[in-house]
Amino acid sequence: MPMKPYKIMCQQINCKNCANFKIASRWSDGGVEELKTYALVCEDCLRDAFRTSNFKHKKCRTIAGEVLVPPMIFELQTGVHSGQLVRRIDIENSMVS
């Protein structure tokens, strides 16, 4: 069933923009896989939020059998399931330089 589109606002303090990106890690316990969301942000807040997400990721603990990969940046699209979001490796690479 198609999801109804709706606006998602940037989660950064004092930002009033719509979110364009989802910063998340793929998590799995071996049977289930999902995205662990760190932030939903606009383009202006993306760099700081990605840096913060990487710090948060390093503090996460996993148990035997769990996998949690480093944070990734996805293009946020309302009405689209998380598994269908487009990963933006080009933006991730520009954040490292």
C-alpha cells in the first residue's frame, strides 16, 4: 500500500527547513534488517549532523550476532519506505574530505 506523503522537518535545533536527508546505519541481528536513524536533516545542517552521527555510532554497542555499519546518507523522500531510499555515496565522500 502506498504511503501518504507528508513534510518532515529538519531535527536540528532552531532549524525551520524541511529535511532532505536521512542519516542512518544498517542494523541487523541476523534475521531482521533495518535502518537505525541518527538524524533527519536539511542540506544546511547535513555536515554537522553527519559528524555527530558518526560520534553517536562509535558509542553504540552490539551483542553477538548484531551488525551495525557506519552511518550513511540517504535522500529522504516522503511516501517511500526506508529500504527504497537512495544512498548518496557522493555526499558521504565529500564529507570525508
